[in-house]
Amino acid sequence: MERILGIDPGSRITGYGVIEIDRGRLRFVACGTIKTQQKFPFAHRLNEIFEGINEVIQLHLPAVAAVEDVFLATNPRSALKLGHARGAAVVAAMQNGLSVYDYSPRQVKQAVVGYGQAEKGQVQHMIKALLGLAGSPSPDAADALAVAICHANQLRI
């Protein structure tokens, strides 16, 4: 049995999802978001992401972390901020002794929906179905669970 933390980084909202894979079967553990305070300077918000991921790791004790790679945004400033947020999450995972695996948004969508250009709603729907959830997680939490499932699929190959 392996517990996987999936992370969908964002400078405003970072999604996280924790699943277990046991003999090829996926099981939902937890998911949620880390929402940063917009009124604070960017450096403070990066620390909020770092601390939030630390807390999730200490609470759920995953064995590994899977993180979505930065996509090429049309706005270079947005891409840079997203890269910083991703870095804060990766450092939190590394500081807790986790191995970190990177997946592109296309790989994640392909793994969960079967189509690399899937919309957020399609990802949410498939996450709900694959994990047998009563309701749909928020888009950011669903994306994080999708990253974790993408890694789980790599383990099953």
C-alpha cells in the first residue's frame, strides 16, 4: 500500500489530494485547498503554501508527492508566480523526506479522462467516479487528486 500526495500548485489556491493505492485499487484519503491571503505580500503567500503542504504531509503521512508542472501561461508574470508557488510546495515535500514526481497537465488529464485537453469539469466528474465520492471536490482539489492518480497509474505500469 502506498499513500500519494497530489499537488496542484497555484499562487492564490493550491489544491491537494491524498489517495492510497493498494493492490491496484485506489482509495480516497483526503483533499482540499490552501487559500492564500491576497492582502499579504507574495513572499508571505509562498510561506502559506509551504506551511499548508507541511501540515497536510504531517497529518496524512504520504510516501511520495506528485506535482503538476507549470504550464506555459500567456502571461509570463503569471507563469513566474505559478513557478514560485510550485517551488514552495516542492520544498515542503522535500523537507519532509518525500520523493517528488512531476507531471504535465496533459499527462494528468490523459491519465484521468483519457484526453489531454480535457476541461476542469470533466476532470472533476472522473475523479468523483474513479474514487467513488458522494460529491465533486473543488476544481483545484480535483486537479490535485488527478495528479495523485496519474502517479498511481505510473506505479501500476
